[in-house]
Amino acid sequence: MTGLGAVFRPQLPPERLRALAQLADETGLDELWLWEDCFREGGVSTAAAALAWTDRVRVGVGLLPVPLRNVAITAMEAASLHRMFPGRPVLAVGHGVQDWMGQVGARAGSPLTLLREHLTALRALLRGERLTTEGRYVRLDDVALDWPPPGPVEILAGATGPRTLQLSGEAADGTVLTAGTPPEGVRRARRLIDEGRASAGRTDPHRVVVYLLTATGPDADARLRAELTAEGLADVPDLGVAGDAGAVAKAVERLTEAGADTVILQPTGDEPDPEGFVRFAAREVRPLVP
């Protein structure tokens, strides 16, 4: 069964989150995803609040920029969420937007090396291992979590470029693809992820999560075109969807046929009715997605 969710975009103030999270929970949406965009809302703090306010919906953070965090802190926060809300947090890590990382003095000379070291150490710590490592960026001396998760947890990586996609297959448990990824891009990403998995000898499941820029309502086409244009993506074919539930479900199907396991509907930044968007995703689109 294809997973379906929606994004709470950080263009909304954090005090709007409670009502939207509870609505996602009550309407049966599979997942609610949050972003840690600089300099808007913290990913872990908003995820913890959303999980505490709800009972069943999974809450994803896509993504936590690794240049901003010591890996021990990432592990401590991830373990705490997984112990308090078993099976419901979904955390993704990634490079972060390099311009933003530069603004805060955290830009890495080799983002790929940093992400590899962070993923390797993070997953080891969350498995309950005691770790000593001396990498280029990640340095730990006899570090172990007092309260690791009681069982395996999923750590995803955000990826766009070919080397990061291969690294995600090698070192992460899943991959998050941006809304700038059309179906053919998902196919390409799957091939690169599988190359990384093969190089590491991995045969465990690897979940691919894809954001789908979505607009519905009377001005849907105009809002979708405006956002794609603003993002420099107006000429990318088969990207985003505007229309009713049937049109959105077909767009979701195209992504799943290309290799996505979970599709997260991403409203435009100027979505006039965020609560209505969540209801639309859960009550109208979800029944049409097998």
C-alpha cells in the first residue's frame, strides 16, 4: 500500500501546527511531514509537539541539516522521540541548503564526507553501540546512548545529486526526494540508490519518500505555475499536479510506478486553506490511492 501524507510548510507560524496535526490524525492521513528550513521552525521541537498532540499519525522531519548538529545530539533526540512515541517518528538528515549553512558558519568543505560520517555514526548509536571514531568531521570518544531505542529505527537521507543518492543507498534506511523530482527522476534515483545498496551488500528494505507539489481549488493551475516558476522548475516536464482528487491520485500513481513507496503532498507556499488541504489529502485523495 502506498503511503500518503502532507507537508506542514514552515511558511505557517508554529502555533498553527497543533490544529493541523490533530486534523491529520483524526482524518486518517498516514504521515505529516515537517521541515527545518532556516530560519523558520526547529524540526525536532515541532516533531515532538506534533507527536504529543496526536495518537496515530506518523510525523516526519525532512530534513535535519547535519552541519548544524553534533551527531551525538541527533542520536539523543532521535532516541528520545522513538522511545516516547514508538513507531511514529520518521527522521531524515541531509546536507542542508549550502547558502544557509554558510550564513551560520557551518558550511562543510566536503558535505558528502560529513553526511557519510554522520549517517554511519548515527545509525550505530541508535543500534545501541558504543562508538569511538576519528573522522574528518565526526569525532566520538567512547560514546553510547543510555537510552537507545528498544528496536530498529528508520533513518532516511535527503538526496538529490548522484553521489548523495548512492550514499543514501549505502548508508541510510531510506531516501527523501524533493518536489523537484518528476517520475523519471524517481526512476533515476532508484537506480543510483540501488547501486549504493549493492556496493554495501545491503538487502534490507529501503523506503523512497517523494514530495509532490500539489494545488487544488479554483486557482490551482495558477498557483502551481507560479511556484514552479519561482523555483526555476517551470520547464521540467511532469512536475507537480493541479486539480481534483482524481488528478492528484493519478500523479501519485505515476510516482509510485516509478519507484516511490510514500508520496507526501506538498501544498504551495500560498495555500489559502491548509486545514482544507489536509482534509482533501486524507478524505478525497487517500481513498483513490491503492
